[in-house]
Amino acid sequence: MYIHIGGNTVLNTRDIVGIFDLDNSTVSYRTRDFLAKAQKEGRIINVSQDLPKSFIICREKGEHKIYICQLSPMTIIKRTDKR
């Protein structure tokens, strides 16, 4: 199944490792360090034109990509529900 996360970006749900709230998870210095390292390595893809609310870690072609998006984690999770 595929989900639209904003912009022109669609993700395969099988590739999603985790969906995280940006405000709550960046309180930890480990998360901030993880995101800073990913930014330096060019693994962050920003699909948000507005204030970002979440980030999604995906496994793609043997490496992890991090998508920053304006949708709340709950909205993304609701989009993954099979109906």
C-alpha cells in the first residue's frame, strides 16, 4: 500500500520503519544528533512547505531515508489503515 505524505511524495508502507512526532522526539539529544548526522549525509528529504510536524524513517535500497513532512504522525498513521 502507498501513502501520500505531501508535495509529490508517495511512500510504500512496507518501507516505513517509523513515524515520529518532531516536537516530542527532538527533545532528546540523541534524536537531534541522529537527524543532524542524517542531514550531513544527505539522507533527509524535506517534503514540507509549512511548519514540519513529523519525520518518517524509510528503508530504501539498502539505506535509510528520513522524510520531514507537515502532516501529524496521527494523520499519517490513519492513512496507512487498510479500509
